[in-house]
Amino acid sequence: MIGDTERRDERRLATLLLIPTLIALSLVVVYPILSAIARSFFDDPIGRSPTFVGFDNYAQALFGYDREDFWAAVGNTLFFTVVSVAIETLLGLLMALVMHRAFRGRGIVRASVLLPWALPTAVSAVMWGWMLQPDGVVNAVLGTEIVWGGSEWPAKWSIIFAEVWKTAPFVALLILAGLQTIPPHLYEAAALDGASAWRRFTSVTLPLVKPAIVVAVLFRVLDALRMYDLPQILTGGANNTETLSTLVVRTATGELKQGYGGALSTLTFLFVFLCAFLLIRLLGTNVFAGVKEAAR
Amino acid sequence: MRTATTGRPRQRRRWGWENWVIGAGIALLLLYCLAPFYWMVVSSLKGPGEIASNSLWPRDPTLVNYRGVLGGRDHFGYAVRNSVVIAVTTTLLAMVIAVFSGYALARLRFRGRNLVLALILACSMFPGVAIVTPLYQLFADWGWIDEYQAMIVPNISFALPLAIFVLTTFFREMPWELEEAARVDGCGPFGAFGRIILPLAAPGVVTTGLLVFFAAWNEYLISSVVSITLASNPVTVAIAKFAGDSEFQQPFGSQMAAGVIVTLPLVVLVLLFQRRIVKGLSAGGFR
Amino acid sequence: MRRPGPGPFSRAIALAVCLVLGSTACSGSLPGDQDEAVVTFAATRASGGDLGALVERYNQENPDAPVRYVPLSAEADEQRTAMVQDLQARTGLYDVLYLDAVWTAEFAARGWLEPLEEERFAGPGILAAATETGRWNGRLYAAPFATGTGLLFYRTDLLDSPPRTWAELIDACAIAERNDMDCYAGQYMRYEGITVALVEAVASAGGEVITPQGEVVVDSPEGREGLGFLVEAMADGHIPQAALTYNEDMTRLAFQRGDLLFMRNWAFAYPLMNSPGEESVVQGRFDAAPLPGPDGPGTGTLGGNNLALSVHSDHKDEALRFIEFMQSEEVMRDWLADTSTPMARDALFEDPALLEEAPYLAAVREGMDNVSPRPVTARYNDVTNAIQKSAYAAMTGEMTVDEAVTTMQEELERAVRGT
């Protein structure tokens, strides 16, 4: 039984512990977000100050003149996210299982698997761009003459391939950490019961590592929905590879339309929010579940 | 008690074919992860004349790219220093803040808990590119342009949502009854948390720390705008300023050499910490 | 205003971290660090040469008003973003700006640039075409510095003389086929390069994309003929499909590998392809000529970079003195000799010593008599995005030439109107 004073103490301690986070977030993230949202209700003139236009910018993106660009970007973003996160999760799980095993030289294997993720995206995008040149090493090794950046599907797949190569290790690292918290005696018990390796995997490993997988997938989805560098550097948005983030950059920092760009950003935010909400509903994350009683 | 065993079941040895399959899988995995790296290293060792060729081995290996990058032309050493300062500070501060919040969210009961979580998560949902302009304005008003804190503070904020979620997930899996017991045994609340829970959660904490460090090391979007001079440019911004000898020439060799240089410290870091990632639990030795 | 460079707080953080890590790389200041500089010059690192060295030379001659050089990104978009952030926030970090020729209108229209005196910065001796890229609404806002236009590079070992017309160029493609190489390529990736290519093709056909008065006229027989030439050459295989991914340097590398008979590129390619350090199979086997057109010499697009003064500058007089120094014949001559970039001064195209070093200058000068600027508009980014989109779609065959030109006309009209 927990008394009222204890409850109040807990609340006070929680507030105290959360304050640094809330300050850091409101300073650098919440304030700019709010100012971008506020700006999205104004137009983008040159030579006079912006005037209030209500929801015009939103209407323009959703069903106005620029709707084709916007909905194409939504479609591409969703496609890139679903395909690349699905591949990354499977590959990441595989990598984590390999890294988890005890064998000689596993330190080297772990470091190697994490390398792609350590490479700055700006460098890896340039590297892939160079390798995927029509006369580049990928075509040379494959013996093909594909112009990767010259038509829709090769362009899309090269973006997905580079994205997966870079981010699967992120998923792997998180899953590996999850694997480490599974108490060994559970495996031993399952093995004594005569469970096969596959059965041990599905009935012990997967359920216990699920919270880690969910967090990894959640954050990968949030990131992939805002994918910018790879399409920007590899294709420049050509061949129907424009994502929501490249569209925002083209509009807000390229064309300097901060009102319309702010509206696009806000729509992107709502879209990502919706995706995250559905994902959490679908997968469930124990982070959102209530606090468990200390004594189990 | 620190024990050497990792406690994995041994009877798997029985299936010889399984080891072969796994060995082949590891080899494939390594090939997949390392082949592009191999190409990066090879390219970085090619001179300007050879750089565009597809030979899988530099015909005439040269360190000219490295000399150019580290030497008088690009002063890349300064950028590495700046990145170390920024990433280390970010990681330390972000981890302290995230451990506080993770503890509160995993362990304490208070109203609005899920709202706080949703708010934190929502901060990872706005396109980062749209934050840059208001942030520049803000930092310009504060005189923060070209200062380390203009990169450290945003890095912390961007790292927090992931760090808090990972830590909260891990803390929730911890056997808190041990903490209770330690508290009863006379450790203060912080002592109990620090001595019992943190070591148990080490895989999660170290992993999170690595994730935060890597993210700070690779941050470009904000830095490219708020960091102006070589004195504060982190590696990513410095690489974007590489230039060829002629106006449109692409400095591919320098970029690849710089890629190798910035990845090396991270390899060392992973090698150093990978034991921690793995041994976290066995160090606890129970449960 | 504060000058860029970490302040005491940053240094304290750095010191603390360095103490903890025991790093040795922590001491020492940067070479060329001008703590007492009064003027800040923001310019790309990728200008072809060492602008920092020029600034140092200026500082030696002018110790009373030293200049600090802040190198910006190699990517044009990011240079522009860096300057725009500073100008929008009125930070006044940058005094002198190294502007791409196409940015003048936008920066001037937004009131970010100080107007310059014509006599002082665009007087006699400065190339008239280059001066036009520094003007907006009849006033001079940027002092001409580097210039240039598209050139047709061709293989002298396979051809006696360069083609003067499009028809001659296409006819010569038979030679390429006999030698098992591709015929012609320019920059057709979806970026600024394809805008340059389209403006060049339309202007060569005698048309315009947007008139100096701001009227969109690309939907015209000339517009169709210009784009049609590129699209047809692509469809017939005279332009390889790979060119859809080419920027300036990729085109240069393809030509240098011996894959192309003709190439459209800027002057920078010339010295590189003759450089002994490069693995170039075309060394001494190529030359540059003005671009061809439908029935005679074509029209190249004007490139180049100008020097402008920020309205937020606190040291305008000192900054103007520095611009004047940069524009002096002596500095421009040295810069040309050093970087092979054509410069915006008539005299430098006729200098026998320079011509011997850089024979392509003659072709550039010939081309400069008949150049076309890219659309001069405050909404340049909208305009170039609209051009890129439709022109690229036509090149890949996603749109017909008709559709592309109609769409481009419609989107350009809207872009110029603003929202």
C-alpha cells in the first residue's frame, strides 16, 4: 500500500527529474516548431511583410496547385519507409543474433557490423553516389550497365539499398542490447524441456526482445519518414524520389517560402504523428504501459 | 561478482552443419557491411589521376589525399578536435539528463506520464530542416553563432527522445525489488539506483551512449548553419567544405580519406565498449 | 555585430574536454586567423583557387583594415543558405559576399545588397555581359569578378574542325559510332546544370525562356526547337542515357576517359584534361570551340561569380575597398593564371601571355559576344526548379516536348508571379 505522502514525493521527484529534459526540448525543439507553425499561416511575398492568409498554404499543398508534388512526396516517403524499415528490421535482427553468439573474433565482427552506421550520411551518400555512377564500381562488379540515377526504379532501389546499408546496424545494436538482458537460465530451462532452436527463438528470444525491437522500429520509422540526405545527394529528387523532407527544403530554404514551407513541415509532422500513433497501436510499446508494481 | 561465463547453452555444438551455416552467414554479413568500406579505403589511397578508375586495388598507392586533408589545405585535425569536444560533451550531458528522465518514467507514478512521453516522442517528428531557420535566429540573438554550445545544445535535444525511450524500456525490465532491498539495507535512493540498477542496465546505457555519440558525431544539418569558421567546424561541415583543385572538380579522394579518418575513432570506441555491451548482464551475475 | 569565431564560453568547454581527454591536439590557433579583422569575406572553398591567399595578400597591403576569409561549403545551395541565414537574421557576420551570377536578382530584390557605384565597379574594361549579371532593376548590386560560358569540347584526333551547327554535330556522330564511343553529352542531371542546358538550347534556337521584362515566352517554336534538339539527340542515342546523371565533373571524366566525341562544359575542364597528373586519354587531343546552334553558332549560357556588399555590414567603406582590390586587373590576372577561370575583364582575353597558357580563352571570348543570361528574377529558385522538372521529364521521355514546354510555361508564369 502506498500512502499519500509517498505519492506526493514521487510526483515531486518525477517533476524534478524531468525538468532538464523539458527545458532542453522546449528550448531547441518546441520553440522553433511553434514558430514554424505560426509562420505557416502567412504568405511569402518579396518586398513587403507577410500577411495572414489562414489555412491557404495548407489548402495549396493538400488540394491546390501543388497537390501533385505533395502527394507524390507522401507516397514516396511512405514507400521508402515501409520497404527500408522492413528490410532493416529483419537484417538488424539477424545481425544482432550473430553478434550475440560467442565465437572467436566476435569483437571484430561487432565493430565491422556497426561501421556503416558510424559513417556520416553526408560521406556515405557521396560514396554511394560515386559507386552508383554509370561507370562506377557497382556496375563494374555486377557486369551491368544500369544508369542508377536515370530512371525511377533503379533510383528508388539505390536509395533504399544505401539507406538499409547505413541503418540496419542501428537496429542491430538496439536489439543486441535487448538480447543481453535475457537471463541465460531461461534458455537453459527451454533447452532442458527439449525445445528446438527455432522454438527457443520464437518462444523465448522474440517475446523478450520485443520491447527493444519496438523502440528500434519506432525510431527508425520516425527517422525514415524524414529522410533527406540520401535522396537529395543521390538523385536530387529526380525520377519520382522526392520525399517530404526534400520537398520542405526545396520550398523553405530553396525558394525561401517559409510560410508555405512551414505548412509543409506541419503537414509532415501530422503525417509522422499519425504513422507513429498507428505503429504504437499496432505493435504496442511497453513504454506507454503503466508503471509496473515494484514487487512482482 | 564478475563471472567469466556468458552462460549460453553449450549443447548446440552437436549440430555441425549449423555452425557451417552460421559461419557462411557471418562471412556474408561482413562482406555486405565492409565491401563499400573497402572501396572507400581503396579510393582514398588512389592519386588524383586514378581516382575515377574502377581498379579494385590502387595501382600506385599514395597518401596524397591524407596529406591534403590533414595538412595545410583542409586543416582537418581541427575539425576532428571540434567533433570530439562536441560529441563527448553531448554524450555526457545527454546521458545524465536521459537517465534522470528514464528513471522517472520507468519507476515513478505520476499523472501525465504518457503525455510527457508523447511530447518527448513528438519532438522527433518535425522535419529537422524546418527547425534550422528559427534556431539560427534564436542563436544569433544570443550570440551563439559559431560557438560549440550552438551545436551541443541541439545535439542533446535531438538525442534525448531516443535515449529516454531506450533507457525507459530497459529500466522497466530491471528487477526493481533488488533496489528496494538495497534501500532497506541502508543505501540511499541514489546509491541503490547507481549501485544496483545502473550496472544491470549497462547494455542499455552503453548502447544508448554509443547511439548518442554516433548521432552527435554525424550531425550536419544544424552545424552546417551555426558553425561558421574552421575554429568550430565539426568534421561533417569540414568535409562539405572540401574542394577540388578546379572549380567544378569533385574532391572525391579527400572526401573518402576524411571518411576513413572520421570512422577510425568510432571503430576504436566500439571495440572498447563492445565488451561492456555484452558483459553488462553477466557482471551482475544473477537473476 | 560580432565577428565569427568561438568565444570564451566555447573555449572553456573545449579546454575542459581537452583536459579530461588529455588530448594534445587542443592547443594552437588556426593559421590565417585574423582576430582584428574588420571585414569578413564569405566565399566558397570551391572557387578553383585559394581565396584565403588573396585575402592575405590584401591584408599585407592594407594593415589598417584587415579582411577575414570565411570559407563556405563547396555546394552552391549550401553557400546560398549560409548567406541567406545571416542576411535574414540581420546578424551582419558577412560583409562581402561571393555570389553566383544568378543570385543577384533575388538578394537585391529582398533588400539584402547595397547598391554599388557603376563607375567604380563596372567601368570601362569590365565585360559588359558580366556586368549585366550584377544588375537588378537597372542598378548595379554586384561587382563582376569571374565569368564564363559553355564551350563545345571536341576531339581533334578524330575531327578536323568543330561543328558549327546542330546538324553538323549530329552528322559527326557517325564518327563516334565508328570509334565505338558515345557522341555528345552535357549536364542533364536534375540540378542547375539542366537549366543551363535548356536556356542554352532555347537561346541557340533564337528564343528566350523569360524576357528581361519578366514575360515567360518559353512556349514558342524556338522553345520547342531547343528542347526538341536535346530530346531527339537523347532518343536517337547521340546523347548517352548516362548523361542524365552527369554534373560538370562527371561529364569531364567521361570525355577524359575517351567515352565522348563532344562535350558541353565550362572552361575548367580544359586545363584538367591536359594535366599530366590526370589519367586522361585525351591529353593534347582535344580543343574547345563556341557552342553550335541550329543554323550557325549557338548561344552559351552565362556563368560566373560576382562580389556584393551586405546591407548589414558595419564597415562598408573598408569592404568596398576590398572589392575594388579583388576587381583590379592585377588580381584578376593572377587569379586567371592561377585557376584558369575566365575573368570579367576584356583585357585579360587578349593578353598574349595568358592566351598561350590558356588557349581556350579565345573560344570563351568568342562565345561571350553571343551569350544568354539565365532568367533574371527575384524568384530564381522557383524558376530553375520549374525548368529542371519539365526539361528532365522530357529528356527521360516521361513527357513529350510539347507537354514539357506547355507545363514549363504554366509553372514559370506562376513562379514569376509569386505564389
